[in-house]
Amino acid sequence: MGIEDDITVLERVPTFSVLGRDALRILAIGAENRAVPAGEVLFARGDAADAGFIVQRGAIVLKEGPPESEGGVAVARGGTLLGEFALLTETVRPMSAVAAEPSTVLRIPRTLFLKMLEGYPDAAVRLRDFMAQRTTRATGEIAQIGASFNAPPKRKA
């Protein structure tokens, strides 16, 4: 894949779509394209997380336990960002990720992402606003769910 193809992939990710094409070009130039054969571990639960991954092609199974554990809680396919918080802060992987089939990912190191935000302060502001809106929406949804647990049971007529 070329730089323009990588920019197109980045534009499809909601978190990145707000950054603008110039900022995405920096990420595309500095990102690492990586092939992940079926069965290969992309990362394991508890690993230090220093990068985010965008699934370009294929399928990555997310597991609550170690990589060799059975089953999975979700499958990430093309356009999915894994490790969003790792782009912004030091953290550990909360889940394991294993390729379910031959896949390709775009690895974006935290250092690259933070330098891009420093160089494009308008993109940083747009990202902050996007994340604030998303947090507000999630908080509202959690409040609605909480209210449904506290509501008196409906009586049958």
C-alpha cells in the first residue's frame, strides 16, 4: 500500500477523521505497515502499549485472557482502531489480540502521534472536541442504563 492508500484507511477511522489530511499524511508516512499471519499474536493482555493499530485487512480476535485462551469477546475488522488510549498515554493492553486470518495492520507509535499533534495544534483541538463529545454521549448512555436499573418494576395489569 502507498501513502495515499494509508491516508484513505486513516480517514475511515472516526478518531482520525477529524484530524485533517495534512496531519494524516504525517501519520501515514511514519506508520508501519505490518502483515500478521493467521494465529500470530499482535499483542497480549498486560503488555506495555506504546502504539495503536488500525486493522487494514483481515480479522483480529480480541480476548480477555492470554492469547492462547479459547474464544474471544470481539472481532476487529478493516477500519478498526485498536489501542486508542495507547496513542495518548502510557498504559497496558487490557486484552490480547490474535489474527484470526491473514491480516494487515497499520502500527502508529505514540511518539509519532503526539509529535503530529504538536505540529498540528488545530488537529489536536479537533481531536479533543471529538473525544469530549464521545465522552458526553457515553456518559448519557450510562446514565440511561443506570436509571433503568433504579426504575420501579412495571406491574402487569
